[in-house]
Amino acid sequence: MAKYTLYRRDDLSGNVVADDSKYIVGDDGIRRNELEHFTKKAGYTVNKDEAEGLAEAYANASTSSSSKSDTTVDGKTTTRTQVYTLLPWLQKYAGADANALVDAYVKGYNESGGSAEFALAEMRFGKDSGEAYKRVFANIVDPDTGALKMTESEYISGLEKVLTTLTEYNLNGYASAKGKSVWATLVGNNTSAESYTNRVKLVHDRVINRMDEELKTSIINQYNEYFTQVTGTPVSIGNESILAIAIDPNINEDVLAGRLNASEIGAVYTGVTGDALDLGSVQRLTGVGVTTQSAERQFATASATAKALARMQRRQRRDVTLGKAMGVLEAQLFGDELISGQIKSIGAQALSSSSVQVGAAKTQTGGVIGLTEI
């Protein structure tokens, strides 16, 4: 367990520190320790010399031409690939809007003969990218003056701090579901990420930490009972979510919509299995009674079963179709006949020591009825 000071081409301050004993659930639903998250998903490095080298390369790139681009009047151009190389975090954070932003930057840069200022203006306010920019960097523009409240890299750094704060207090699901909107609201209210971190810590230390377990359980039980009745579907949030309730005045709306409950269960699934679940699958699980309290045990059991079935499929020379925990849950909780049939067939073949290699010439499937191959 150690802490690491991190650097990036556009952030050489050393203010970002990663703790490899703490974990973050990224936008892709994968749970990683802070060091892995910042280095793999946010473009940071522990090597300051490397970051400084990239910064120098960026400076040089802004004054040199690319052999893969059409040359402008004075030879200064760039490409989408070059921009992504220099800003590796942009694709992750911008998602589906990333290409629109980068293409606008490239257009502005090339048409201006290599002006970074013009390129940024085109990306921020151009007719083809303006709306995408507002979605990615929500509230970064002051509505009264039209000026930026911070740079884009500062915006992303602030978001990372908010997500890190939430995951440090075991609010992984909440961070995944609402982290971006929380930061956008803070930016809109001119509140720094540091102030938010201090506020969360204050509420945790002075309110949540001073509650005895009986009171916490009572609050959670009443909350779950009330919203289960209101929504007509099971709502089950854990003790950690008391903090989310305390710091987010709008969280009732999220509970009513089932988003918080679903995101917590989705985070548990990812933590146990390493895979991500879409919202529809999570809502189906909650609909049949899976709760945050029971989820970890159920998912661990399903994951172990899925891995065992995958091993048997490989030994029987079958395509591996049952390696995911959700497939087992489909059979166990929803009675999926096709998956249940596959599981029974694999089990029967394992008992009879059958394999596709010695199966009947007609089918070569290794399917078994009793102890007789078909």
C-alpha cells in the first residue's frame, strides 16, 4: 500500500496523488485502484520526466506539420490522431462527443494556420461542436460573461477529485451514477472540488460517524420501507447511503426512480465479477428481490458457478457461452429455459465423461439424454 504523486502533460503540478489501496469505479463500470485508474484511464504517469517530455512534444507539435494532413498556407497542421495522443483522457470523458470536439479543434487549428487559441475557440463555440462542448464540460462557461471559469484540464481534474472523494467513502454506485452531475452543479455554483471534499468529510465525521448502528439501521429500514411502498418495487440501500442522503438534497428523486438502488447493485456486481451490467439488467435483478445486502453473496456464487461451467465447456470442446455470472443468474432467478438447458446438458455430459470429440457422428454436439449421446 503506497501513495504516488502523478503528472500529466497538461498537469505538471504534482497535486494529484493516487493511493493504490483505494478504489474507483470508472465510467466503464470497472473497479480499479486509484493508481491504475489515473494512469490507465486519465493519462497520468508517476514519471515527471515523461510528462514533461510529452508537454514539450505538444509544444513542438503546435509548430510543426503532419505528413498525414493537408498542409495549410504556412505549413502548420494537426490531425485527430495527434490530438488524441496528446490528450489521452479526452476520449474517455467526452464519450460519444469526443470526435466532434477533436474534429472542431483540428478544423480551427488547420484553418488558422496553427493557432491553438483559434482551435480552442472553434472547439468551444463552433456550430458543429458547441452543444457537445456544453454536454462534456457542463457549466464551465460563465453565463453572465461568456468566459471560461477554468480550463478543460482543470475541469477534468476537479471531476476526478469529486469521484475520488465519493469512492473513499464507499459511495461507488453513487459516484458512478451521479458523479458528473454533482461536479457540474458545483461548477455552476462556483464551488471547488476541495470545498466539496471538506463538506463530505464534515458530514461524515460530525453526523454519520456519531450515529450508533441501531439508529443507522432504523433510518435505512424506514427509508427502504417508505420508498418500496411509493415505487411499488423493492428499494434497498445500505448504511453507506446514509451519507449520500445527507449530502444530496435531491437524492429522494433518484431513489424514487430506482437509479441509486440500481447503481449500488451494479457497483457490487462489477466489484465481485469484474464485469459491468447495463441499467436494464440491474433493474431486472432488483425486480426479483436482489438487494444491496444480498447481492455480493449471490453474485460471488453465480460468478464461481459460471467459471466452473466455462471450464467444463472448454473441456467438452464447446463454445464458451456460460462464462459470465449474469448468465447463471438468468437461469437461477428468471428461469431462462435455454440457459438452464445448456447448464443441464453440460452437467450431464461431465457426469458421463462425454465430449464432442467422441460424440455421435450425426450431431457432434456432445448433448446427452441420460447417458446416451445424441
